[in-house]
Amino acid sequence: MTPSEARALDTRHSGASGAGWGGVALVAITYVYFLIFAQFAFLKRLQDLNIADTHLKLVMSAMALGGITLSLLAPRISFHPSPQLRIRQSLAACAIAALLTLLPLNLLSSIVVSALIGSGLGLLTVTLVTHLRLTLGDHDPLMKVGLGTGIGYLCCNLPALFTASPQTQAIAAATLCFAGILVPFRQGQSTELTTQTEFSRHPIIPSERTVPFAAVLVGFTALVWLDSAAFFIIQSTPALKAGTWQGTLHLWLNGILHLGAALGSAWLLRRRGLRLVLILAFLALASACLLLLDPGRAAAASLLYPVGVSLYSVALVAYPSLLAPASSIAQRGRQAGWIYAIAGWFGSAMGIGMGQNLGHVPPNFVLLAGVVIIAPLFFSRVRAHLREIALVGLVLGAAFLIDLATRNQNTSVKAMSAAERGRQVYISEGCIHCHSQYVRPNTSDVLLWGPVQTVEELRRQHPPLIGNRRQGPDLSEVGTRRSPLWLKAHFFNPRDVSYASIMPSYAYLFRDQRGDDLVAYVSSLQTSDSSKHLLAELAWRLPLESVAEANADEGAKLFQNYCATCHTTEGLARQKWRSQFKRLPPDMRVGPFLHLQTPDTAAVRATLVDRLAQITKFGIAETDMPGHEYLRDREIASISLWLSQTIALPEKNQQRVLISGERQ
């Protein structure tokens, strides 16, 4: 082909592709489909279908397997050599898969749909990034990749789309995919000539700035791993989620940060090359992962996380067509296949697994990722100073061995108990932001939550967990006031056992060991000798003014809100946890009441009201019966009055009292 023919072909191609806006749209559509549908809507839909635990892993494994397989096969598909046709077919497959999730799927059909989602994405991403010039044109393609990536992330953070139902998100993703099928491609010559012309452009990045493919693959894998782990941890931790991407303002800020970072990444790739962009992306993501270890720093992490993600995402899209020092389109396709199979699918799966199993990104892993990402990028420089580096390594190794030899050989690391692990969960989940572990002396708190800890007892804690502020009850002695079963039920769904609680559900912690460890820790929060406090509870009586203000009708409503969940046959907590109660709570309408006896002489009803009030306020020790310490005395009196008039009393004596001094 002569130079004049090539220029004429360039002109026709540029006009047909709409100055590259079609490529911008396709990049944005791909990101919206993957993030909003594949990572959000599909998982929510599976939850609605009650597909969880092992079955959920099977379904998501099918997606990963489909994605890896088609990523590797996409460059080798010969029966459809046209990249334009492959892109349109993969968009159609993705759209159909999204619409299929609207149907009432079972486990088998969910696996099939999941595999279709992964396969469609694998074929779409690899084909699109290998042939970016077909839609982007030749005028500043890197900036168009940045724009497409940024717009994609911005759309994902639009509050109306981010907070929509899974069905709405699936329909939106399918609609975008169908719209992507209509995007114009370059036309006018055969596919073979088009790809040859496409490849013959001047390189975007000068050869002296190129990075070896192996280093690029390892770097992208580590970055996707960090990104996926941080994403899962934020999404699964209410305290972190509230400080990062909950609320309209947070979502808009995230979208704007993504767009700005994506455009900045394109500019840096063009001016400074791939090496600097990967390092900056790592620094942003690593800092975000370390900040997420402390829920109080989630706001700072929320600024760095989208910046790091968009920095490497632009490079991930642009690399095969615009940055790779490949010798042919076929080689670029194979490189794209390996990058998206290993970095995209494998790295994402490993990151999510880390988030599920650990609940945080260990600092040591962040350090290792930094070495893995940065060291290969400077391999040529390292090789030039190999002797000096080897000498330093030898000295450091010798120092380590000397230190190891001089340590006390008898010291051993004690395995952490469930309560000790639970304390770490308590800290990582940000429980200190709503719960204190310090009873203020000389206040009404002493009777409700006491006894008071001494300053020395607080100092022995590492770290002390006094708390930031108290939105929920103090937990200093919660182990004496709440049973492990009550705590577990409360973590699963607080409103099942605590009416109108503002605490979020922590059911996700019980997908692994963290939930049981947290229950063990909270149950351990009790002093060795609480007998004096129990005597104070037994000595407590309703104030006379509260007794005078008691209203049985109000008591009936309060009972329905706070007590019926366990003490009626149809109670929600009673039904959910029936097999795990130490003893099934009595139906207050019929009994039996094991801690009541018929006195030999008639007892006044006031005695019964007082005793019922003690149980309602403080619970029954060593059982699953909790107290309702936060209710006002008048409300306690109203519940007790209604109960005294409602419970089934023996015929020979129409009143009952608790056994003297007995606490179950």
C-alpha cells in the first residue's frame, strides 16, 4: 500500500469512527457493566435468590472460569476473525446475561448465567483493548482511553444508579450493551489490511520508556489484588462503607476523583510513561489499604482509593494497543489475554478472598506488593548495580541470622484465643465509635452498666477501648448482662431482639470465624466478681412516682415491641433461634414460669410488679433473658403492671411472686 493510499484510508477511518467517541463510549460501557452489574447487581440478585456460602462460590467460580478461558482464547478465535464482529457478539452476550438475571434462577441456571457473564466480559475486554484504534482513531488515543475510563467510573458512582435495585442495574447494564452494538467502527478495507494499518502507527511511548511484559503482568496483578481486597473490605464493613461511599456527597466525590485521576493517568502515560503511573497507583492503593486498618481514617482512604484505581485502570486498558512494545497485532492480543486472565480475573479473585478471610489487607502484604510492583520496573537499573545490591543483601542477611541466633530460644508465640481474635475484630469493625467500655463513676450508669473499672484496669488494656462516644450501651460488663446466643442474634439482625435499634447487621462476619470470635470477645467483657452489682440490682425497686404513672395499655404496646420477639409463640427471635436457647423462653400468656412459686399466704400485687420490673430492667443472669436497662422507669412499671395482669396465675392464689432472692 502506497503512502497516499494509507493517508486516504486514515481519513476514511477517522471519519467513520466519529473522531474516536465510539471508543470512549465502549470503554465506559465495559466499565459500567463490570462494576455495576457483575460486581454489584449480580451478587445482590444471588442474595435475593438465597444462593450463599459454597453455592455462591460455585457461581462466582463459573464467572471467573468463563472470563479466564475467553480472555486466553479471544486472540486465537479464527472462525470470527473480525474484531468488530467479536466486540458486538460479546456485547450481545453480556446484555443477554444481564437480562437473564431478572428470571427466577436456581443454582444450575445461576452457574450458567455466571459463566456467560464471565465469557462475554473476557471476549469483550481482550478484543476491545487489542483493537482500540478501530474506535479511538489516531488523534490522542491515550486521552480518549482516560476519558472513557473516567466516564465509566463516574457513571458507576451516580447516586441514582449506584443505589438502584439489582433489577434496575441489570436493565441499565443490558441497555448500555445494546447501545454499544450500534457504535460505528472503521470501514472500507479488509480486516487484514485494517489491522496492519492500525498497527503501523507511530508508538505512543518511546522505546526507552517501555517496561518488560513480565514486569507489567506482575504489576497489574498486584494492583488488581490490592484494589479488589480494599473494595470487598469497604463494601462488607458498615463502618468503613459509611465513611467512603455511602451518601450522595461521597458518591459524587468518588466519581469526580475517578474522572480526574483517569485523565491525569492518560496525561502521565503520554508524558512520563507506564513506570511512573504504576508506581503512583501502588502508592495510592497501598496508602488506602493501610488507612482502612483504622475505621476512623476511612475518609482519607476514600480519597486515595479511587485515585489509585483510576490511575492503573487507564494503563490496563491502554497497554495492549498503545503502550506495549509488541511486534504484531497477534502478539498484542496474546499479551492482552494473559493480562486480563491473570491480572484481571485471578488477581481479583485473590483480592476478594483476602478480604473475605482476613477482613483487612496485612501491612506485610502491602510491602511485598510494593517490592513486586516496583522492583521489576527498575530491573535494568538494578542489574547495573548488582554487586552493590548483593553486598548489601549479604550484610543484611548476616545481621538477620545473628539476631535470630541470639534470641531467647524458649520464647514462643502463643496462639491467640477466640476472645483475643474477637477483640481485633471489634477494633477493625469500628465498634469503639458507638460503644464505650468505661462506666462513668458516681452516675446512674453504675447501676445500669457497672461496676466501675479502676484506672489501673483500663491501663492494662492494649489498647484501651474506652470508646469515642456512646450511641449504644456501654459494654464494660455486657458479658454478665447478655448471653452468647443473644449477642449472636443481635449481630445477625439487631432489630430482631432490640426494637428500633440503629445498629447495622454484622451477619457477614459469620461467613467465617470472625463472627464467633467477636461473640467470644464481647461475652468475655465481665469482671470476675460481679456479686456486689447483682445485689444492687436485687435491691432496686421501682420509684413510687413511676408506679403511680404506670399504664397497662402502654405496657401492652411496650411488651409487643420489646418482649414479644421471644415471649410469644410466633415471636421472630423465638422462631429463628428456637433450637439454640438454653431454655425456650415462656409464652407470657400461658407460662410455665419456673422462677415463680405460689406463696403460702396471699402476696400483694405490688410485690409481683416490683419483681417483674427487676427482671424487665436487668434480665436474668446466666440465661438468655436480657435486661432493658435503657427503658425509663415509667415504661418498666407499665410493662410490669400489664404482665402482672396478664400472666396465668394459679387458681388457688391469683398472684405469684418470684422465689426470694433467686436469679436464674
